[in-house]
Amino acid sequence: MLPYGRQTIEDDDIAAVVAALKADFLTTGPTVAAFEDAFAAKVGAAHAVACANGTAALHLAMLALGIGPGDRVVVPAITFLATANCARYVGAEVMFADVDPTTGLITPDTLRDALARADGPVKAVLPVHLRGDACELPALEALARDAGAVLVEDAPHALGTTATFGNVTEMIGDVRRSAMATFSFHPVKTIATGEGGMITTNDEGVAQRLRTLRSHGMVRPEGCEPWWYEMPEPGFNYRLPDILCALGLSQLAKLDRFAARRRALAAAYGEALAPLAPHVVQAASPAWSDPVLHLMSVLIDFEAAGRTRLEVVEALKARGVGSQVHYIPVSRQPYYVERYGPQDLPGAEAWYARCLSLPLYPGMADDDVGVVVTALAEALGL
């Protein structure tokens, strides 16, 4: 069975974890800082703060910005639940932005519309680099700034992705256009720690606040007894153990290889899928984006093919090919419908109606792309 995504764990990864298990610190030790330093250097940020998972990273980002009740946070409707939920964790309200139906990405126009609909102060905008493609950050940054909001990039899909704006190439995570960027190291992501997250920032004060909040809000004032600690405000136990950071360090050293493999597989998909057009097209990639794709998303005209998505998913499974849907619009979730009512987001609905994620991970063999596309053609009767 070819799953839609899976981790690549090799002998040196296992050795790194074993070494961490034999070391003095299983958690809150030196491997955490080593992973943070290596990650910051890799993406070009001044600081990186490790935490328990990508959701914790988003929650910490909201806390670090002081967002709370009465504030608004703009989130694209096509994303995982956590992007919206992090605003609710701190009592803020969610404004759902529509997306481009061919990329799934928030755009300047859809952000402008969401800002216009806001019935209170917008404090943060959370663009999601969906699938691994970069959003149009300069324009989003300008719109957010004009609205008095800060940009926080939700970037779990985009580790290794670069974008070129005005002939300048930027790395997603270098946070030159945002206050913070958040990442996830879930097994299907580009590098894996089992569970784990990271926040990058160029603001030393923000980095320190994130570190305090991830460990119960505890601080140790200078000049106090060695056992003394104080808690100016409650935080959370969102620490990432040394064991998992050791795996993260080993995986991070392979990022360039993983990225090259994902790009090669994406190129192979592009060629193999071309004959299935117009019934099947690969999700569009913006001109400025050079992605390391986390998801191989295709857009399928199920009605023209005379198949439902469920029929296609089941037919693929019968042929040994896994698939997934990324994502159901978060605005459709019962909690958000009850809170905000039905949302008119045609781009998000159009994306959801057609999207399907096919297998993409470094461990795929060269021939697997052909196997997947052949199975898809058969499932659609093409």
C-alpha cells in the first residue's frame, strides 16, 4: 500500500535517538537548544523555539502576541483545524478568508475581503503555505500592517520552500515579513520527530516569551536561590524532549536530500498527470513559489468523470494507493457554523469539491508515480 505520506527513518536516525536515551537528559537538556540552533540556521531566522507539536506552536504564537478576547484573527478556510482553533484557545474570534480555488492559498484579494468583513480589531493574519507552496507574502504583509495586524505564517507544509519576490529569494521560516512562522514535525511532514513543532522569529523578546510560555510560565530571577522560580502568568507544558530533538537534528541534516527527492517526484507527477487533463490537473503553483511539496494535491472534475470522490478513493485503495482530502473548509465545522453561521466562501468550496492528495514522500520508488497515476486513471475510467 502506498500511503499519501509517511516518514523516512534511517539507521542514523535510530542511532541518534539511542544516543539521546543513553545521555544524561531525556528532556530540557542540551539537545533541545542544539536542534533549535540548527533549525534557525537552516531557515535563516535569528531564533527558533521548539515545542510539543505544530498546534502548540500556533497557540504559543497567539499567547506571545497577547491576542485575547475582543480581538480578531484572519485564517484561510482551507487549512487544518488548528489554524483557527489557536485563536479560540485565547478567546479571540476567527475571520475566515476565502482562497484561490486552483491553489488553495489565501490571496491579497481574499484577505482584503476578510478584513473588510471584520466587526472588530484584527490583531493577526495567519497565511497558510498550503501543500508547501508559498503565499504572496509581501502583499499580505502590507495589508496586515495597514490593518494594524501582524503576520504569523502557518508553515508546517513548507519546510525547505523558497519564494522569489522582486528578484530576492526568501526561505520560508526566515520571518523577514512576519512576526513568527510555525512548523510541525508530524510523521507525514518533510522532517519528523514523531510529534513536535517549532516557531521561528527574529525578535529576541518574542523568543524569550515563547520559551517561558512553553514551560508553565516559569522564570528564574537573577540573584535568587538556585531552587527559586516565579510564575508571572500561567503557561503550558509544551516542551519538546531531548529524545525527539535528537531525531529532529538527524532528520534536519537530511532536509536537502528530502527536498530534492520531493521536487523530483513532483516533477514526475507533472509529466504523468498531463494526459489526464482536463479531468485531472495538478494544483497550481504561484509563479513566485519554488515549493518543497508536502502534499501532491490534484483537482479532479468528478462530475465530468462520472465518479464520486468516495468511489475514486475506494477504487484507489483497492489498487494499493492511499489518498486523503486536504481539507474540508474549517468554516464548515459544526462549532464554527454554530458560532458564526454559514460562510460564503466560493473559492474554498470549489477547492474542496475537487481536491485529492496522492502519495508523496521521499521513500517512494521512481516507478511509484506511474503506479499511482495509472490507478487514478483507472479509478476515473479515463
